Amino acid sequence: MTSSLREKICISLAGLLFMTAIYMVFVYAPTERVMGPIQKIFYFHLSCALVTFLSFFTAFVSAIVYLIKKDLKWDILGAASVEIGLVFTTLVLATGMLWGRPVWNAWWTWDPRLTTSLILWFIYGSYFILRSSVDRQEKRAVFCAVLAIVGFVDVPIVFLSARLWRTIHPVVIRAGSIDMAPAMITTLIVALIAFTCLWGLLLYQRTRTLTLAGRVRLLERQLDGEGI
């Protein structure tokens, strides 16, 4: 099986999972009794949060491996992971605001979960500012790896914030129980799987794109050095 065929199969599978998830969210899953239809944003909100955590964890691991092996492929994987994570952190904040407006009667509140999530967005946003401000590739990779490792400290804080401090953010998944109907749990699982597949595809594509871009820059420097 060629890589092109595998890629097409993965894209088709992800598309099928997404269509299934959308059907289950809006048709199969029951409407929440208190919040009504607005609660259905939850399935996308939590799925985006999962992808965010996966991305930053991948960047965290990639940074450690890069500092040990000094292999730039891990720097590229880390950069791709942070880029995807930043996009999905933005989606987490956006869907949270859309959910919170009718439920809390406010677009934003300085709740611990929201505040720590915004801090996470700023931390990894600064990752790209740092990446674009350092010219030397090896030096840039080291600085970005350190920031990816230090920045990951905020990820468990975001996850535990609703449990550590007083918060108006709902805690649906507790130790040993999930405060949801069985149909809602099934829908959530399908949505999480669909977003995880999307994450894998995006990570593969972005890593490959950054790798090719690095090769192009290397060829350009070689041609410049030869005076062509």
C-alpha cells in the first residue's frame, strides 16, 4: 500500500467519523434538560481541549527528545504540534465563550479554567514569536524546546483548575463517574475519536510541510553559497 493511498484512506476515515459525530451530536444525543440545545457545543469544546492537550504533550516530549538527541526532526515535530495546539486552544476559548454567553450571561469571566487556558494560549503564542526572532537553527530549536517544556506546566493546571479552585465551570467527568446520559457519553466518545483522527492527520501533514520547507531553505543557502 502506497503512502498516498494510506493518506486517502485516513482522510476518508476521519471524514466518516466527523459526519457520524455531527449526526450523533445533533440527532442521536438527547437535549440537555437545563441548558437546552446550547449544551451540544460541549462535544466540540471538550474534543478541541483533548486535541490541545495532545498537541502540547507531543511538543513537550519532542522537546525533551530534541535536547537529548539534537536531531532537528524532533524540533520540526514540536513546532508542528505547538502550531496545531495553538489553533485548537483558540477554538477551545471560542467555543467556551459561545457556550458561556447564554449560560453565564457573559462572554468572558475570569474563572480559573478560562484564565489558565488564556495563559496557555499566550505561552505557546510566544513560542512562535521566539521561533521567528532567532536566526540560527540549532539555537532556535534549543530555546523553543525549553519553552515547550516549561510551558507544558500550565497544561495540568488547566485540567485541574476546576477541581483545585472554586469555579463556575462545570465538571462533567469526575473520578469514577460521568454526569451524562449513556447516549451523551457514546456521542462524546465518537466526537473525541473523530477529533483525535483529525489531529493525527494535521500533525502528519504539517510535519511533512515543515520538513520540506526546511529542505528548500537548505538548498537555497547552498545555491547562494555557490553563487548561483
